[in-house]
Amino acid sequence: MEQRVLGRTGREVSVVGLGTWQLGADWGEVREEDALAVLDAAVASGVTFFDTADVYGDGRSEQLIGRYLRERPDAGIFTATKMGRRAEQLPEHYNLDNFRAWTDRSRANLGVDTLDLVQLHCPPTPVYSSDAVFDALDTLVAEKRVAAYAVSVETCEEALAAIARPGTASVQIILNPFRLKPLERVLPAAAEAGVGIIARVPLASGLLSGRYTRDTVFSADDHRTYNRHGEAFDQGETFSGVDFATGVEAAAEFAGLAPEGATPAQTALRWIIQQPGVTSVIPGARSPEQARANAEAAALPPLPRPTLDAVRELYDRRIRAQVHSRW
């Protein structure tokens, strides 16, 4: 699989990575043996980049990855984790003492001395303008708790503030055919600064797979049930902020743009991969089959201009009014 340099880390990662939120919690139950099978299928398909967080299953996702890394020390995996969402979301909690404690816990969960990359996990907006926060992150690097640091953001303005910081290695942001705003300023600014872009929620919480109907029901412990209106965390993390009925209808149209031999999900991933400035896209997977299918998107030929134009037209007509001004 194609490898790209992840911004200021200087390390190469696969253009299709693996998001592991679903292996921890909030997407329904995933058994440990099934989670490990997903990790193994991803690696066998060429994936070299895992993305996790200390809050996914309160550490379960990190621990599962840690077990896999112990069993496969030769796999060559770059693991990015996140910190900050286990605490009350107050700017004053983003300080060096907490950063040390949070990264120590993640290091223990993952079984490593130095984290490849730690990302602030969608912190309160004032955090991005705090020199003390970024000085503390620099200290983590100096102490070799982390090799590099980054941010995961909700809004384009937060992304631009993070890109302006000289120590920010990468920015993780929602980017998919239903969330086009980052193309305007964020991706060009990141490319100019040498900052990597990690595209998350690439399938709009599964909408872009084309498998859902208005009558689809998700389990009670699935965020697609309990966070549709932002009840638990930012609404944009669920279906990219698009209301479900609109999303289902738009996804049916998007499915019609898939080239022969490609699924709608693979088409969405291919669309992201070819956006200038993107380093890696991190779809989740709950089965080995999903992991393999996601990885196969990296081998698809680039989507032609008429398809790209059709994606833009679909977004402008059905999605823009709901999401463009918010994130």
C-alpha cells in the first residue's frame, strides 16, 4: 500500500489506516478475539497506521492494540493515540501534570516507552490559543514520553490555529464527501506548513456505505442512536452532523457514483485519498472483511473529474446547508 509521510513526524504511514474507536466502545459490542482479528486483517492488507484514544472503552482500545503489538512486534505499526476526553472539558485541565499522567496511562496500555504520536482530543477551543499548553506538549517530547504531538479538531478554525503552531505534527479532522469545508483552507494551509492531515469519520458514521435506510435501527449503546443531536459529544461526530433521513437519501445518490467494481464505501475512501494534502484516512472496521475492503480502496484508480464534480454538486444541493457553516 502507498505510504505517505505524516507531517512533522517524518514517519511514513499507510494512506488507509485503521480507526479503532469501534474496538473500544460506542459502536455496539465487539469481542476481544474479533477486535484482534480486525487488527490482523488490516495489517495483512498493508495498513501500518492505527488511530486510537485513551477514552475508547476507557482504555480498552489501547489495551487491545498493545496486546497486538506485543504479539506482532515485527508489524511496523505507527500508533497514534489521543488524550483529554476522560476529564471534564475545561481549559485549565490541559496542563503539564495532567499531560504526564494521561500519557503515562496510554504508554502503559499500549506497552511502549514512547508514544509515536499523542493528539489533543478535540479540546475546548481556548486550548488552541494557549502558549502554556503547547509548551507543555513540547516538554512531553523533551521527556521522551511522546515522539510527536498533534491535535484532533472539530472545526476548521481550530485546525488553522493548530497548524500555525510550529510543533504540531498533524491535524485530524472530519473529511468526507459530506464534509467538504476542510478543502477550502485547512488542507492548503497544512500542505504549506508541512503538517499531516488525518481524515476521520470518512464514511459519515457508515452513511456513505449505502447500507442504511430510514428504518435502520442501531443498538442503544451505539452513538448513532444516542448522539444524533449532540447529546453526548459534538454532533458532527455522528453522521458528520447530517440528519439521518437526509443522509440516507444523499448516500443513495452517492452510491450511484461508485465506479464498476468498487463499493460506495471504497469510493468515499478513494475520494479522500486523492484530496491534495491528505496523509491518511482512518475508517473503522468491525470485521476482518470490512478491514480488507477498506484497505482495497488504496488500490483503486483516481476518481475522474466528472465524478469529483458530481460529489461537489451532491454536497452543495443536499448537505452544505446543514454542515458548512457549523464546522
